[in-house]
Amino acid sequence: VVAIAAGAIGYLALSTSGMLTGFFQKHLAMSRAAVAEILNRVLALILIIFTARAGYGVVAFVSILAFTNILQMLILIIFAQPLTRMRPTLDWEIWKSAVSVSWPIGLSIFFNLLYLKSDILILGIYYPQSEVGIYGAAYRVLDVFTALPVMYMGLVLPHLVAAWSRRLKDEFNHYLQQTFDFFSIAVLPLLFGTPLVAVPLMVLVAGSEFERSGAILPILMLAMLPIFTGAMTGHAIVALNKQRAMLWGYAFTAVVALVGYFLLIPHFGITGAAWMTVASEVLINALTALVVMKTSSWKPNLSIFSKALVASAIMTLVILALPTLHVLLTILVATTFYAAAIVALGGVRITSLRELFQ
């Protein structure tokens, strides 16, 4: 009970920090939010190492996370003072306005969680926990990567909102295309490279008992591109104020995913769960992309995408031609050859990188 109470307080602080992060995104001052986040993580790591060595229990670990989350929230409040005066108060008009705008997003997140997390819950109904662990280990790798497009789109969203609110459709579409190009360059080599290193990588990070996770990982990684581009179109939906129009899309995807999981998992186990995960991500990405393209008239230019595709194929052929190496060395060599190939093909230019970082 104490751990749950501490966790609830920590989650409240973390949620407040997320709200404040949006404030810094609006003012293009994300460096302040990044500093607070890094301080939180470093302090949490130090305290957790100390607690583990001292042999304290779960309450201590949860309390540490709650404490560091509260500290991050307070730092963000201090960092926000030069930009605005911030003090705790209750304004019911603001609450009503916020709820009227945000409830479609909240409902969308609920449906999103249904089709993203139901696979593990349904696996637990039909299979032992050991099988869930094999699947969960591979899924954890996907989870690590899925945080990246959300963080990136947090930086892009203010530009999308500003462009659309000023009716600058060309500028809005430019940001979408720039993001699509960046995601293509980042994700395609992962799709090609994962089958080459999946098994030894999972054995390295999780142990030999998770070797079977390496067979599932390449399937799950097929969801990477729709996850990245889905984050792009999902944030564009918010910028276009089409959250209510997309509710049916999220609900439809949740229903399709749930039905698919119950049909496939009993017969195909973790393989069926993995393929249904990929299918659900492709479906919601297609639906959000259709709404965005219909509203903004954006059509993806596949020039950079095709160059990234060719560079990824070249990287794969090089790795296949080389003798067997340690998995980390293989990843290093693959990254080097891909970077050289994408630059040689003109997929990455210095001017484009400068504009991207700006």
C-alpha cells in the first residue's frame, strides 16, 4: 500500500512535468526541460544503486522514483519563472476549457493502449508467464525505440501548430516532409539490420534463455516505420485539430486488434501476437495519414525514402559478405557503411542537417 501511494505521488509529479514540458516546447526552450530530465535520471540511478547495495525493499525503490520525479517538477517550475509567473490555483473555467479540448486526446490514448498492450495480457491468458517473458523481452526493444519519435515530434509540434494556425499550408507540409525524410533515414536501416543481429543481440542483453526472443524481434521491428510515421501523423492530427474526427479510427483499430489477438494468439502464440501488433500499427498509421493528407493536401515525396532504402540494402549486402563478427562490432560496421552509403547517394546533406537541428 505504501509503495502504491508513493508511486501515485510520483506519477502525479511526472504528469505535471509532462505538462510543463509542453510549456517549454511552446516557448522553444526544451534545453531547460532536458536539464531537469537528466538531473532526474542521474540522481535516480545513483540512489537506486545505493539502495540496491544496501538491500532495501520495493518501497524504497518506488519512493526514490517518486522523490526524483517531484524534484524534476520543482526544477521545471523554477526554470519556467523567467517565461511566466507560475503559482498553484484553481480556475474552473480553465478546467472546463481544457477538458473540452483534451477529452478526444484522452479517449484516443485509451484506445491506443488497448491495441498496444492487449497482446501481452491476452498472451498471459493462453500461455505461461515464461512465454510472455520471451515476447516481452523482444517488445521491450521496440518500446525503447518508440519513445524517440514522440520526443522528436514534441519539438516539431509547435511549428506545425504555428504554421497551420497562420494558414501556411506549404510550411506545414514542409515540416511534415522534413520529418518523414528524417524518420525514413533513421528507421529503414533498423528494419534491414535487425534480422542480421536479433538473436545474438537478445542473448547479449537478456541471456541465452531469451534466444527465442531474437526470432520475434525482426517481426516486431516491422512496426517501427508505421510507429515513427504514425507519431508524425498523430501529432499532425492534433495540429490540425482533427482529434474528434480520428476517434473512430482509434476505436476501429482497437476493435480490430483485440479480435485479431484473440483469433491469432491461441493458435500461433507469440508469433501471432507480433504479426497482429504490426498489422494494428500499419492500420492506425494509414488512417491518420489519410486524414492528414486529406486536410493538408500533403503527399509524401519518396525521394529520400528510396535513397535510404537503397543504402539499407547496400548495408545488408556488405554485412552478409563479411565473416561472422561479434554483434556489437557488426552493428558498428553496419552503421558505418549505411552512413557512407546514404551520404554518397545524396540522402543526407550538410544544409539539410543544419536545418533539421535548427
